[in-house]
Amino acid sequence: MQVLWWLVPPLAATVAAMLWAGWVGRERDDARREDADAALARMAQALSRPQVRGGSALTQAPTEPTHGVAVRREARRPTSAEASPR
């Protein structure tokens, strides 16, 4: 039974995390929430600004869609003239 005492700290941490997540995600009073119209206006203003990274405006998305598959170029085999030493 003493060997199982090592389970207590992870279980206690799990229970504490569950209680914390329940407390943070609880329903809140509408009086404490921000005005939805004001928040929407701030978000629209932030999205309308041009995004800048590294001192220049971001470029458009690449014209070729990326599918997550890397394709290697075919290796060019040297011709007999290129392969022979001079």
C-alpha cells in the first residue's frame, strides 16, 4: 500500500486543475461583462488596421496552396560528359 502513495500528488494536482477550470469557466453576471457593442467596435477597429511584421506590411497569401506535402525535385543525373574528369 505504501508503494501507491506516489499516486497522491498527481491525483491532487488533477483535482486542483479540475476545480480551477470549473471556477474560471463558470457563468458570470452580465453586469461584470463588457458591453458587447463596444467590444465588437474595438475588434473591428483592430482588424481594419494593416498588420505589420518586421517593419513591413504582410504580403498576400502564396498563390500556390500548400497541402502539407513536401515534394522533392527530381534529381538530375549527370551526363557522361559531365561525369568524366578532364
